[in-house]
Amino acid sequence: MKKTEQAAVADLRDEYPRFTPEMKHTHKILVPDMLPVHFDIIVNFLRRDGWDFEVLHNDTRAVIDEGLKHVHNDTCFPALCVTGQFIDALKSGKYDPDHTAVMITQSGGGCRASNYIPLIRKALKAEFPNVPVISLNFAGLEKDSGFPVNAKLLLKFIFAIFYGDTLMSLYNQCKPYECEAGASDEARGDCLRAIGDAFERGKYRRYKAIVRSMLERFLKVRRTGEAKVRVGIVGEIYVKYSPLGNSHLEEFLLSEGCEPVVPALMDFIMYCAVNNLNDARLYNKKSLSTPVFGLVYRYLLRVQRKIIRMTEKAGFEPLHDFEHLRKCADKVIHQGVKMGEGWLIPAEMAALAETGTENIVCAQPFGCLPNHIAGKGTIRTLKQMYEHENIVAVDYDPSATKVNQENRIKLMLATARENLAAKQEKH
Ligand code: SF4
């Protein structure tokens, strides 16, 4: 880097406002809308710990327009959505810019997601120069404006993600089949309250009891038992989960009478841990943290497998076992392909096909290189391996219209319905 460029970077580093520990008591922290159920659980326990968090739900066209004003449209679509959502919320007049901060997660991987923070800072500098940006990461990034994470908090995040995944999956397995309208929403509300109580009483690690109570509650939702088209959702992590990023894809599938099958967020966490271990094995990049990642991975796998067994026993479809996902990845792509969501995308598509979900939407931000290679680029191979797999790759970007995206999905659903009818005729 030239000396002038170095000076410019140093200037930018000095100019942005930092989030200091005292601000915990004076500032509201806004987080972008990504996983509604998971973020509900997380924000609830953080509020109980004295933090003033709020998940944003603004998702009008104004959000995208604000994003376009501040982020070049060649940049990743998730960066544009997140920046636009922050600026739009701050412009709404609901928040005092002198007592508001915004937070974003950083995976610490090699992809551009690790660099969204300077883009958000640049946008805020132009509109709300006093608003600090906080980084939530477990890779030691942004030490001067990061969110303090200790072992206890980390454990809380882990269990909140396990519970969020289980709740999301049980809800999706009941909602399309419920006999009484709204019964699944009531069950979800009850479970969220029970999880909140467990965190409040410090009993959040009793995952067997908590998962059992969720299973029992959803078993009370009477279901019709009819066969419906099941549609898996895979892809880049933001557009896969965020209603703003994927134009409310889950809701759309439900409105079309389908069952959305959404893989777990925990898969992405375990994917990051395994990539660290693979770096040591494949690229000789062993560090002091490598054994720690090994320990964490084994612990997560143990909890995941226990939850899978309990879910199966209750008669629900379980989420994927991560070791099974790794085996699925090995059939299609090398585990060294780890930029962005990398090998996890084809692994999930293969695992969905092997567990009876042959219809898949591969949601990808337009211009996302990792997703185009590891997602769209592997579809042909997957279709050769699983002949009934019915996949549609849908681009999400600021100029794509919802109608266009939905029409592409409707074409895929037409084939899915034909396949389902043919299967039912056979039996
Ligand atoms: S995975 Fe795609 S959208 Fe996400 S940071 Fe990387 S290039 Fe951008």
C-alpha cells in the first residue's frame, strides 16, 4: 500500500466514533433484521443483561434506496440492505442519533462480509457522524469498537441458536398443516416465552428439558396429515434467512401452500469451526486456537446429535447432522472451498435431497462470487447425482423485482407439484 493510501486509511480509523463500555447505559443498539426467531431470543436475554437492543423491521423500498445511495451497487447486496436499513431507521426520527449505535456481525473469513464495517462507517459519517458501529465477532476483529464477548455470553449465544433453529424447524413443519389457523404461531409464542424464562432463571443450558418442552408444545398443534410440496432454502447466509434480503421467501412459500425447509444457523457456526480445523490440515495454518476450535466443534456436535435424536423420537423431521453434511459436501466439492458459505451450500442441497426435500431455492445475492461458484456452479452435478432434484437459483439484488423472483420460484413449484402428484399416484 502506498504512503498516501496508508494515511487515508489511518485518517478513517481515527475519525469514526468508538463504542465505549459506558455507552451500554446510554445507547440503544440497532441490529439488522436477519433471523427473526433467533434474534428475538438473543435480544431478549441481552435486554435482561442490561443492554438496550432493538431488531429493525423496516423493509420498504426506501431501505434499498438508502443502501444504493451509500453503497456501490457492485458491492454485495447484503451490505447494501444492512446499510440502507440502518440509515432509513435513523432517518425515521424514532432514534436519538447521539444515543444510538448500530451492530453488525463479522465472520472473520476471507470474504467481503468481513469488510462491511468500513462501508457502514462511511455511510454513517455522511449522515449521522456520531453513531458508532459495533462489531460482533469471535475472531478478535475491531477491538476498539467491538462487543465484549466472554465465555458465558458465548454459551448463551450457542444455546439461543440451537433453540432458534429448533423452533424455526418445528414451526415450519406445523404451520402449513395446522387444522386451526394460528395454532403454530401460538405454539411459537409459548416456546419463545419459555425460552426467555429459562434465560432469565439462568437455566438456559438445560437444553434437553427446553427442547423437550418445545417438542411437547408443537405436538399439541393438530395437523391435517396431507402431503405438501417441501421446499428447501439454501444460499448465502443473509439472503437465505433475512426477509428483507430474500423478499419474504418463507412467507411466500407458505402462501403457496408449501412447507419451507430451512437449514440451521448452527450449521454455519460449525462450518466456520470446521474451516479452522481444515486450514490446519490442508494448508498447514495451525494456530493456538486450532485445538480450541476442535473442542468447540465436538461439543456442538454432541448437543446437535442429542437434539436430533429427541426430534426424531417425537416424530418430527430433524435438522441435519453436521458430520453428514460434511460427507455430502465431499461428494460434490472439496472442503477447501471455504470462501463465503462455500462448501456448505452444495452440502445442504445434497443433504436435503437425501432426506426427501428435492425442491430447492438457492438464494444468491447478485454478484456474489462464492455463491455463484459453490451454489449455482454445483447444481448440474447435484442434478446428475439426485435425478429428481428440482433446484432454482434466484438472484437477489436492488434492481430485481419481487414479481420476477416469485415467478421463477412458481415455475419450480409447478414441476414440484407434478412430481408430488406422480409420487402419490404410484402409492
Ligand atoms: S458471500 Fe457473497 S454476498 Fe457474502 S460477502 Fe461474500 S461475496 Fe458478498
